[in-house]
Amino acid sequence: MKRQTFKFLSFIALSAITTQVKAQGWNVNTAGTEVTTQSGVNKVGIGTTSLLDQLNINGNIGFETTYSTPREVYGRSHNFGLSLYSTSSATDGAAIWINGWGNTTAANMRGNIHLKALGPINSTDDALEVTTYDPWASGGGISKSWFRILKNGQTVLGNNVMPNNSTDQLTLDGNIGFNQTYSSPREVYGRSHNYGLSLYSNTNATDGAAIWINGWGNTTAANMRGNIHLKSMGPANSTDNALEVTNYDPWASPSPISTSIFKVFKNGQTVIGKDIVSTPAGYNLFVQNGIHTEAIKATVDVTADGDIISNTGTLKAPFARISDFALIDGALAIGNTSYPSGYKLYVEKGILTEKLRVANSYDPINWADFVFDEGYELMSIPKLEKFIKKNKHLPEIPTTEDVQKNGIDIAEINAKLLQKVEELTLYIIQQQKEIDAIKKNLSHQ
């Protein structure tokens, strides 16, 4: 009796389990021991009685959360991989291919992860989106989008940002940082020297500051080929900076120091020096502490009469005329512009000045004090007379022809004249001694 009762209860329990399984969407045979389909092919249906594939699920898949290691879904071999489709057709819907190395569909897809979106190719809908969800955020969970690839090919980095226009392939909400652990500098470049690279402060290339690093193939303007072109934005007469170069010293004591060393203002003025605010009125260039240069070349507009034309009007002669004025290869000629070579300044018809000082450190001369040294051989009066009669000038003094042809060196000729004055002084002293001797002899007669 007990045995029959146990069998009856077992049958009732099995029937209840079978009924419950069927209620949950399982397709089982009458024995309730395996899942089968038409033609004897094994298939499983969970939450559905439509058995189209090996495993058919109507609902979500959840993994046990009590395990310490993550759950895994994988293919059976690295040669084949795993594919996830949004529809039963692999070509008609979004898909993720986790391709094995043995992928034969396309060689460039071997061993990669391939994502495929579905929708119009020019759509601004998301093809791929990476978001962060914070369930612990105050006031409730917060979800933010950080990375998106749109179906038109545009890419966005940042929280809920959209491209500014249809031509921007990459839009960033924030800065770009490069890894600082490398020993070589990071680079940003165009793909060809024929085109170059452009940086704009505004989405409109003509409406804002810009830097053009032009390639040789630049066709916008021939004079911009292969150059670096900087463009500022603002009123043309503004004293705001169009370009500024600063130096930052992080090691300065007691705190880092930033120093401006070069500025170009929007009104065209330029300053070179430390923290210079502006140039003096009327000047386009101001250089702190002066300029050291080998040459300066200037271009000046003149009238037919040689009057200088400036921004403030015409400066009339005799104060500013340059009809006979030349600045050539670092040499200045005033008057006759055909002048001897080897000189930095030539003035025809002389110079009127209140004071002139000659510095002769460049070509030192032997000043004439050697005349008073012991052992100096003073030419005798008869020899001097003979030289003068023959040459018509003093010894070591240039002739008239020499002066007309080559001019004179002011420092050198003054030294020679001093030498002759000192020799003349010696002659006078010698002559005085002879006179005193004659007087002495006469007084004893």
C-alpha cells in the first residue's frame, strides 16, 4: 500500500513539474526527459515554443551573481570566434563580430572585433556609444555619454556633445593630452607636404584666429605655399596682442614666473623685450636694451625733387632730401654715391659739426712720443734741407697727389704732424744749445 502511494505521489509531482515547465515555455516530449524538434534535431526553447535555432530565448539572459569570477560567453576555437546579431539575418541588422584568426570572410577582419550599425549612412544617430552609469550618485543614478561614433562617420569625445557641422570628423569636449613617459616629442601632422595642417579657433575658418601650416601644394595663395601663417582676430588698430611669445620658468624661486618676451599687436606694432606693454607713439618697432646688428636696410619714398615722404606728410629740403643718398651693403653715402670702397660713411663736400672725437681702437697707431726716446735718430738739418728740395714735402708726410687720391686718416695724420712738431722742438733745443755755446765763447774773448 505504501509503495503504491509513493508511486502515485511521484507521478503527481512529475506531472506538476512537467506542467510547470510547459507553462514557462519549454517544449518537452510526453516523457519529460528531453527536448526534441521535428526530424529529431535537438533544440531548446526558453520562454517560446518557436524553435528556429538551437537555442531560442524569449527574454534576457542573467548570470549568477554569487561567483567571484566573471561569467564568460565564448566560441569553441580561436580560429572561428563569436558573432552577435540583432536579427536572424546576419546582413540585415546591427551586429558584433568577435572574429577568430581563421576568419575567411575578409583577411583584414582576422582576429579583430567588428561592429556594424544599421540605419541611413548620413544619419547623426549613434552607431556606437560608450556611457558610464553611476548608481551611487546623489539624487539617483546618473548616465553620461563619453564616446560616440555617428552613422555618418563622425566621432564625438565628451559628455553629450554633438559635432558643430557635418564636415567635422572629430569633435572633442575638452583637451588633448599626450603620454609624457616617452623620450621623444609627440606629433600632430597632415598626411602630405602638399596640403599641410590648419588650426581654427572657430568652426568658420574665416571668422576667428587661425594657424595655417601650409603645404607646398597650397592653392589658395601662391605666396602662402610651404609657410606658417598666423591670423589674429580683432579691431585693426587695437593694441591687444595678435601674437605673444612668453617664457615660463617653473624653477624660479620662490614661485614660477611667466615672462612675455615678444609681442605683435593688432595695430602692427612689435615689441621685443621683457613684459613691454606697448611701443612709444609713432614707432612700429621697439627693442628693449637696443639692437646689435651688422646692417640695416631702409626703404624711403621720395618726391621727384628728393623730398622724403612720410606718413605725416612731405619733409622739405634742406631738412630731409635724399636725391644724392645711398645706403648700400651697410655703407652710407651722402652726396656723390660713387665712393671709395672699404668705408662705412662718405659725405661729399664735408661735414659741419661742433665736436668730433676719433676712436682708434680698431687700428691702433704708434703715437709720436717715441721722438723723445733715447736713441731716436733725428735727421740732420742738411739732410732735411736736401729732402725738402727734392720731394717738396716733409719726410713721412703724404704729398698733395696722395691726399687727392686717397684722402687722409685723421688719427694717422695728426700723429705724423705731432711727430714733426716734436722733431722741430728737438731742433730748437739743439739750436739753442749751439747759440748758448757761441755766446759763452764770445764772452771769454
